[in-house]
Amino acid sequence: MSKDSRKFQVPDELAHLYDFANSLDVRHFTHHGVQHLQGDELTGPRELAAWMSQRGLSTKDTKITTAMFDSALQLRTSIRAYLECDPAERRKDTEAVRSLNKAMKLFPLVAEARGDRSMTLGASRRDAMAGLSVVVAELYDGSIKGTLDRLKMCAAEECRRGFFDRSKPATRRWCMSTLCGNRIKTRTYRERHRVAG
């Protein structure tokens, strides 16, 4: 679990998924006169290995090949595209579903019995990328429990940050209504008055 997932109260069972989706920061807005700098935590195999190690998804000496890195980026891209869809429409978006299924096939899961009589999904692969199967397992578990519908992408085009919708009706559209929501509402208000005037 990262500082961000704790700060925004993302449930533990979705924390790796949240962090993985947000490892790419495409925000490009100015706030209080400061331009937000875009960034990518996963710029190469070494950075991916460090990212996984920091979250307990691999050991520090994990070696990730270029092909493994490409698979990880494919998974992240498909997850972000899936989360950008409105939760009620996700399963109907054939392109997003097809892309996600293709990416998830690279991270197969197996059911594992635990000592406390429960079952869990674990990585089928036993290489350096096995830790990312946890992200796929969180996708699956979230879809079964209904919590995945609360994990969304901010509707603001200049943000597109993943967020967990904690509102009771689960109808939030922005990661932060005080930031992205206000910016969109102000822009809409100005546009409406410009056209009317």
C-alpha cells in the first residue's frame, strides 16, 4: 500500500491495482499558478522492479526483461482504459474488455487453499512478474465483491487519475471535487456565459 492509497482511503484489497493504474501520471493542469508535471514511475525494467519491490510484490534482486516490461505496460494500459469506462458500461465496451482479457492472460492465476479454510487467487507464473498477478487478482476480487465499480478514472480530461469513489451512491465523477470538479464547473459556467453574452 502506498502513501496515496492510504491518503485517499483505497481499500487494501484494491491498493496495488490503484497504485499500478496511477503509476502513469498524465495530469496536465495548473493549480495555484503551478503547472503539474506529468510522470511515469515505470520508465524501464529497473524502475518496474523497484516499484514492485517497494510494494512487496517482488524481491530486490528481481531481474525484469524487456519482454516482461512490455507485458506490464500492456496490462497497465488496458487497466486504465477499462477504468476510464463508466462502471455501468465497462462490460459492454468490447474493445476495453478484449484488451484487458488479452493483457490478463499474461498473468494467469490459480486458486490456492489457505490454512484458515479460505481460498485465495495466486500467481500461476513463478518468474519475476509473478507479483503483478496480484493486480489481476485484485481486479477479479473487486469485480466479484462489487468494489471494482468504485474504482474509476477522473472525468476531467486534464487529470485522468484513478480514484476510489467512497460516496454512498457511488456517483462521483472527479478524483477531487474541490480541484477537478471546481475546475470543470468553472469552465462550464464561463463557457455558458460567454455564449449567452
